[in-house]
Amino acid sequence: MRRDFRSDEGALTAVIEFLSAFVLFLVIVSAFLSLSRLSLGPNDPMIDRLDEHASDGIMRLTSSEGWMTPYFDGIRDEGNGTENWHYANASQLLHSDVLPGIANSNGHLDPDRITALNNITETQLKNGLGFPNYASINLSITILNSPFEERNGMTLFLDGTPRKAAQNSAASFRILPMGNETVEVKLEVHDAGVVPPIMRITEFVPNPEIGEPEWVEIQNDGGFAVDLNGWGISRNGFLTLIGQEALPGGGILLLTGDSESMDIGNSSVVINLGHTGVLGRGMIDGLHNTADNLKLTYNEPGYSYTQEVNVVSYDSDWGLQSGFSAKLEANGSWDVSQITSPGNV
């Protein structure tokens, strides 16, 4: 029998062409799927990192009692490290390394440690949880179920950078017991810068009675503490930095010409500025009695630009008589009265 070699050669060529086309098809499909996954986001490197930070961070936060190690003269004092970080005030924590765990020794959430979150800054929490510089956080702690009906849905803590400020975001949450209540802890991690804290002037006395000091009351409206480094207070022609302490979340800062000669109320932090020329004491004036521009300012460390965070311009029409204060009302207006309440918003 005679074979047709031309026919065999044609069949082999067809097979080779088919296989080549099929391999090329597989390469194109693989490339398309790879690009599709990259554009859709589940395997985006940044989102993967944020997912990992959120997951690891919430476990660190809710699975231990936490720890603090203070610094003494710039040296880390490991001998005085303690898990009782929640007993320290905001200024003490500011000068310590802190891992703010909010669980107790039984693995339940500790209400005292949750309350103490007001004494740490957002940056401290971020650093304590091991997050990189580019990350920002938003933390919320809410009661889901309580035997006391009025506590259902109550927010125990809420502050941080909102998700809308970020391009990428990830979140993780845990539901844990706190005594006989059930609580949700939610941690969001973003790739956005930290949102500036909400600090505002809430009351001031520019024309005190003879022998008493001028004073300015400032409130931190956020949940996290505020590092006061870089913050300042100024009037026309004069500016002074406030100090190197920390103001807890919801806390009140009282700046005064002389704290020993006045009632400080429930102020969280009291700082004397009588030596600066901004606030007066006794017969020495700082603020103008009837008209001035009182400003709360901020300089980010390493930058010379001064931000005017809150400005209050008052004049003779306000009627600020001797011993009167101007107090910020809930509607944003100022109430001038002889009844003063330093340290009590």
C-alpha cells in the first residue's frame, strides 16, 4: 500500500498551527485575568496591606490589657513599664511608648481602659498598633446589647479620620462581652492623612476685676487626646506657644495669667501664660479690654506656616465690662455675662 506523504505533512502543519494558536489564546486570557484582578481591587497591594493592618490592629487592641513604658530624661524607663496604662493621664502617656489594649485579664472588654482611650492621641494609637506613617485610623466602640435599655446603641468611643478622606480603606470588627453587655469594636484603616483635631475657644475674660488674671478656656471636641506641641494663643502683635502637655479627648484647657488666684473648675490642663505678654494678671494687661483678635493657632512640627484654627474678634459692642466673660453658646453665638465658669463648658 502506498502512503500520501503530502497529506501527512499537511495534517501535521494543521496540528502545529492549532496548538500555537491555543497557546497564544491561553497567554492572552491569563494576561486579561491578571489585569482584571488588578483593576477590580481585591489583590491591590495597598488594599491588601490595609486589610492586614485592620485585622492585626483590632486583635492587638482587643486581646490584651495593653502596656506603657515611660521615658525619663529621654531614656526609655523599662523598669517602670506597666500594663496599667489606663491610670496615667494624657501628658504622662504622651511621653511614653503605649500599646493601648482594652481587654481585662479575663478577655472581656474593660470599660476603664475604653474610657482611657481619651488620653491617647490618634498618632499614639496608630504607632502602638504598629501601623506605618501613611496610615490613618477611625475607631468606634458601640454597645449592641445591654440589660439597661437606655445603653443599647450607646457610643463609648468614636474618633479618627473619616473614610471619605481616603482613597483606599479597610475595616475590621469584633463583637465582645463587657460584663453583661455586648459591645462592637470597629477599626477602620485608611491611606489618608490624619484629620486635624477639633479645638475651639469656648470662654474668655479680657477685662478681669482688679487683682484677678485674664484667662481663655479651650475645649478638645474630639475623642482622642491632642498633643499641645505646636499649638499657640495670640492677640494683636503677640503669640506664644502653649506648652508640651496633652489635652484629653473632651477635655478643657485653661490658659491663664495666674492660676493660683482663680477658680480652675474641672479643667483637665491648666497652663500659666502670665509671663508671655499674651494674658495679663493683676494690673498688667494682655488682652485689650474692649477690642482684640484672640486666635488659637497651630504650627505643624518642622513647618513655619502658622494656621489660624480658631479666631474670635470682639469689640466694644460686645459690652465686656470688668469681670465679665464671653461664653460660646451651642448655636455658635457668644453670650457676655457677669457669670463666669472657667473649666466648666
